[in-house]
Amino acid sequence: MTDIPSFPYRWLWEERSITSVANLTRADGEAFMGVAAEVPLHPAVQVYPLAEANRAIEGLRQGRMSGAAVLVP
């Protein structure tokens, strides 16, 4: 397995989560990204103004969303 490269901790400031994939080499990741570039992806995103953050959170809690909720300042 390829080591995870280091980076300055300040890059994480204000991040809410970091997701990693286990058991993957750099070559595996590069091959996957090559295939992913050829697949027509259609992400599901619901955009909310920052003032409606509580409504977005409630929608997530109640399972009314498919995909990601994005808050825009």
C-alpha cells in the first residue's frame, strides 16, 4: 500500500470530514480515476443558502435528501 503523503495541518481547518479508501495503491487510484473520467457521472446536489442551514440539516435528518446538501454563504 502506498503511504499517505503528508501535508500542512492548516489545510484541514474548517473541514468537516475526510474520507479515505483503504487497500488502494496509488496506481489503483490512478487507474480508477481514468475509468471514472469516462463514466457519465450525475451527482445529486441540493444547494441551500447559509441562512437555511437548519432546513438543510432537518432534511438530512429526516432522510428527504438524495446526494449531498451544500451550503452557500
